[in-house]
Amino acid sequence: MRRHRTRLKLLALSVLAAGFTIPATTAEAAAPAGPGIVASVPDSAAARARRAPAVAKFRELHELRKARHQGVAPPASAAAQLHHFWGVEPDNSTGDGLQATQSVVPNWRTSKDGDFMYTPTMKPPGGSCIEVTTAYWRYGGRITNEVWAWDWCGEGGPKKEVMIDSAFLAKYTTQVNGRPAYTVRVAKTAASGNQWTAYLFNQQTQSWDTFYTQGGTDQSELPYGWDIFEFYATRNPSTGQAYYCADMPSTGFESSSIQIRQNGVWTLATAATAPWQPFQNPAGSTYWCNSLKFQKVAANHDWVVRK
């Protein structure tokens, strides 16, 4: 027990040393949470139905990324919407954990039904069972912003969700470079059964809260991890640009202090451990937004996408 408490204290100190401070959870009657457990959105039929389009597109996005990796041309139907991404991708030989501070944009919305923003979204290298994504979407006129734990070792799909509301902002975010942001860590917690755990850093207790745990075989079929800006977008015929281009928040989206665990040690991502993908210096036009800028703020451990 003493060793466990010491480990938690060291984890908290490592976060504070990195310059994090993180500040309640869910507007929709959050599911009860014990000490150190992230409360979740209730698993109601209405919640699942509202989330279904975003989940379906997320699965489709992944299939397109697999096709890209395998050199297979996307289906003709993919031309109606643009799926694209940019960020860092550590390969599976790099380590067995990933940590980052991910910005959120409270109350942000996309103006086009059926367009989805999954930004930032993060999956560690090393066959992780969990991806944690910040999801924004509008469907049927309803706007939803959530943080998901996506399960890659079970049947797939988000298995834990928390709304980005005032409670979440107070409990898990702090101002980082002028943006509210939460710190997430996903790491292998047991070699036997390939068990992984996702944590969110609780600003109020200055400790890690467990978000989701899963073990098994990684079914993502991609030999790398990622921390990326990713979206599904429709082109506005009147402007020739994607609808999200006009919707982009003035602060943009940022992932900072990206760290990889190697041999039990957390270190900032570098060009050697987490190269930029799919382009070093992308053009906004490739993303259907000519004014979009991709900023490498600090080597390969801090990126910003903004207009």
C-alpha cells in the first residue's frame, strides 16, 4: 500500500513539474463515481442514439486511415466528405504509454449536421487497448461535445464518455497557453493480458482519476500510436471551403507536453520517437481550409492547428 501511495504521489509530482495544474463533471446526471474514478454520461438509449452518428463516422475514419496505411484507394463514397488528420505518430516499438495535455473549446459547435471533429485524439504506441478522443459534433440540430475512451480490444466503440461541461472544466482543466485543457495519460498497467488504463488528471485533488481500463488484443490494425487533429468535413458549395473552416475557434486546437513512456520513463516526444504525419508542412487547401495553419510549437511534443 505504501508503494502504491508513493507511486501516485510521484505521478502527481511529475505532472506538476511539467507545468500542469488542471480545474466539475456532467450536465446529464453523471453516473456515480467512486474516489479517483471519472464519472460518466449515463448509458441511456437516448444518449447512445445521439452518439451513434459520431461513433459510426469515427469507425469509418479509422478504416480510411487503415486503407491509407496499406496503400489502398478510398472508396468513391469518401469523396463526398473529407477525412483528414495531422499530428505525431510514434510507432509501436517506441514505448507503452502516451500522455498529453489536450485543449478543449467549451460550447464550440460545427455548423453542418453530419460533420465531426475528433480533436485532439490520442492512442499510445505498443498495442494500446484505449484511444482517448475529444469529440465535437452536430447531428439533427443537436450539439454534443464529449471526451471518449474508445475501446480497441473489445467490440470497439466508446466505452466511457464524459461531457465537456462546466463540471468537467472545473475538475479536469486548467489554462494552458490561453486555452482550457485537460491532461490524459494512457499506459500499459499489466503485461499479462495486455492491460491498459486511461487516466485524467484531477485538478481539484492533484491526482490521477481512472477513466477506463481494458485488456486484450489491439484490433486497430495500425502499427503505431498517434496524437492528432482529425475530422470529417463537408465542403460549402458557396465558398469552396469546408464548413468547419468558418467555424474554427479563434484559439484553434492544441496538444501540448506530449510524452511517451519508454522503459518506465516518461520523456517528451521527439522527431525520432514521434514523427509528423501525414505531412511535415501541410497546406490548408489540402484540408479544404486555405487559411488553416499547422504550427509545430515545440519540436514534436506541442502542436496547434488554427486559422
